[in-house]
Amino acid sequence: MSPDFRLPPTSVTQPTGSTTAAPARPADVIMMALQLLRPIDAQQVLGGDQANAEVVQSNTRPNASGQFDLLLRIAKQDAGGAVTLPASSSQPVPTGTHMVVQAVTQTQLMAVVQQVVSQNTQLLTRLDPEQFPAGTPVQARVISQQPVPASATQAARYELVAQLVQQSAQQTLLSITSTRAVEPGTLLNATVGSQGELRVLSGTEQVRQADLLQGLRAAFQQQASSELLLTRLASLAAAPQELPAVPQLQLAVANVLKQIVDAPQLMTATGVANAVAQSGSFLEANLARLADIMGRQQSGEPTTTADGKAPITTPGDSAKPALPALDKLLPLLASLSAPRATEPLAGADLKGALVSLLITLQQQVPGSVLQTPQNPAGPWQQAMQLAQQGISVKPGLFPLPARALQALGENNDLGSLLRLTAALLSRIQHHQLQSMGQTQTFSDGSSQTTWQLEIPLRDGQQFNHVQVRIQRDESPPTPRQPEPVPVWEVRLAFNLDHLGTMQAIARLRNDKVSSELWAERQETLGLISSEIGALRDRLLAKGLDVGELSCHQGSPPPPRQPVQQGWIDEVT
């Protein structure tokens, strides 16, 4: 291939070098691959050279394979006249489009399309909300870029012109403002915002989301609810003679049960904060913090700053010693923790206790039990299995459906206990991946941070759980508001025997709170309606500005996600 053909980057890149405006170019180029529809050797037809081509016929609708059929008139460089060849493209190309083509293989051409934005072309700054509702995934290819220096009221930015990629030959051009430089030819994967604006994810973030989606599907297939495991552990703790006479195993069982909260603990702010910290969603972060503290203690560095917080580490910090092995560290942390402590010990939580129990069980279970009877399903098989179940596993799945391993409910052997422990660990991991998959920063400087977790709950002699989803949305900073006020949303989902399935949504913006309560049972809905007034009084007593409080029957709409889900599904 000629060095004149340069593939454009697939991600939004950071600006480099000088920010001085480059001379305006009369035309910008877009590259695309074309597939010949006839068994003709393209390299022999073009002689290995570049040639000018024109689209003399184009179908505006894709064929059965999703490609757009074209008819090209190619002017050969050897004065041998023109040749007409049928081809196909992955995107529509209007009739009359001029391009430069070069043979890549015997049946493939690489085309450079010359696109000129005329002075009379109307550029859209917002998309029609009727045609593109908020949250709609779109793709746009950048045609031109112009740096704009900073002013007294605005930071430095880049003015972009991009063509919307649609299943239509009609050209739709967008005027986009970006805080980052974007090379012409870059394909932007974005979602439409609440006011018609585009919210763009970088290419690196999109690849990360695709990897997360595969992990979400695998964890979902292996997960199970906590009730069956906790019920078994409670019965074994009450009858220790049913367990092998192994002190480490009995201690591991007790440590798991010690992490389970009860209803009175969730009636106070401190109790709720401790329950969230003990849920297991922050085990890895806490272990990293613990390793940093241990390293600073050994090196004589301060472990806290003047305000009592942990010091901020930098990439240049010296390497810290590794923590002890998990089978030694986690039981030690669990033994040092106190169930009713003001602040839980870092690393002593439900996931850590489950990992310790898993390791102990693996040491007691025969090797034949540990062998998997069949190979786990791959990503494609996982997706097909979930589709057959009517479940779409992607970032934003809340609440996570309950799943019990009924096949393991008939025996009390250590092998089934081991599988139940691994299934609950997969459920915690799924919540962690959900948090990662919904946390992102966009090219305009706005961000969304999500924490999704599950709190197992002891209700007398029974066990239940509450699912929690916390979301923080921050607008991009501006000269007038360098520190925007975040918008908070908290969702709770639980299922109580006497009330049925319920969900609660609370939103906080500028000290003004609003809430929605949802219940599936009509009698539960009536009970909630009678208590709405008391809820408003309690919120007012806390000094909050109370907005709308409402109750509904059924289930609420799922959380609105700015993730480019269409791109993720396509890549996966």
C-alpha cells in the first residue's frame, strides 16, 4: 500500500504540540474499504497504482448482508479508458461521490473520499429529539477540525464538523465542540444527551466497556443469591458437629456470618455506611490502601496527613512490599475486626470472608469434586443462553435477578458448599463490574460515577438482601462554575415476604430531594401511600427541600445509561 494512505486513529486523542490554528484545508478525507462483487483481480485492473473513481450508481438501502451496493467508474492511469466495477461498502455513499482508490487485495479496494464542506452547508448544533431521543446511540465521522484559543469566558476548545453515519444517503453535518483534538476521519461513537447534544466515549473506553461486557456475562452465568449459602452456614454454625473438625473451617464460617447485618443496624447513618463498606465491593481498593499503609510504616513515612487522611501516592513513589498471601491475610483481618465497630477494618468485609472460606473449602474437598464437568461456555454461547432466558446482561442491569442453585439444595457436603460460595463471589463480582461499566468520563468533561452493590440482611432466622445503586452525575466545569454541583441518585431494591418486591429511587440536586416508590402488590402500594406524608415530614426535619414524592405500581424504568451499548454489542 502506498504511504500516502494513512489510517486515521480510532479514538479521541489528547491534543499534542502547539495549539496554534492550522491553515484551513479545502477538503478533508475519509477512508473506507470497498469489496468488489465480481471475481476480478483488482490489482491487475489497477496495475497497483492509485486511480480516480466516481460513484455512478448507489443504493440507499443495505442489501441482505447489510452492505450498500455501488457502481464505480474507475479511470485507469495507463490511458486505457475507464472500467466500471460493482462493489459494496459498509456505509452509504451518495451517487456522484469522487474518490481515489487503490487495490489492497484481489477483491478489496481502499478508497479515499474527498469531502468538501461548502459555505452554504447548514450545520446542526442539536439533533431533533423526536428523531433522536435522549440515550440514542449514534455514530459520526469527523470531517474537519479547527482549534479555538481560550478567551476570557471560555476555555480552549476545538470546533469540529462531523457527518452523521446513518442508513441513508442524505448528508447530515453536525457542528461539535470538543475539549480534545480529534483527527479528521475519526469515527465517534456517542449517545444523544438530554438536550440533543452528543456525549462521546473515547476508543480506549469503548474497548474497556467491551471487555467488561464479557466479564458481566460470565459472572452472571456463575452467580447465585446469598440466601441459600447463608442459611446453610447458619445451620452449620449452630451444629458444628456436622463440619469436619478443622478449626480453620469453623472460623471461616463464623467470619462470613459476622459480616451479615441486621435490620436495626440499617436504621442509622453509621450503620448504613458500615454495611456498604462491608458489602465486599471495595475489597481490592482497601487491600491496595492497606499495602500502601504497611509500606509507609516500614519506610518510616507518615501514614496520614494533618487532616487525618491517607497521603496521596504518586507514580514516582518507591515500590511497596507485597501483602501476605490471602489465605493468611484475610483470616487475620477478619479476626481483628469488630462487628459493631465505628469504621470497619480495611480488607475485613464479606468478599474477603468468602474468599477465605473458599480457600479453606478447597483444601478440604477432594480434587475430583473440584473438577469442572464441562468447559465453561464462551462469550458467544453465554450471549445465546442469556438471550434464550430473555435476559440482557449489560451495564445498567439493576436490580440483578435472584438466582438460586436448586440442584445444590439437597445435600450438605462440602462440595456443594464450595460451589455456593463461588456463586456468591461471582454475584459480588458482577456488581463490581456493573460499577466499573457505568463509571466514565466524557469528552466534554462531564462524568458519571456509579456504585452498585448488594447488602445481605439477617431477618430473624431468615436471610434476605438489599440491592443498592448510587449514581453521581457531574456537569463539565465552566469559567462561571468551575466546580459544578453533582446530581445524586440512589436506588434500592428488595423483596420482603409480607410486602413483596419493592424499589425506591431518591434523587438529590442542590439540597432538593425527590423520591419514587414502586411496589408490585396493590396492598403494599396502599400502605406506602398512607405513609408518604410521614416520609415528607422526616425529610423536612433533616433540613432538605422536598420535591415530588410519588408511589407507583410495577417496576421503574431501568437507569438511563450514556454507554455506547450498540457499539459494545456489535464488537462483542
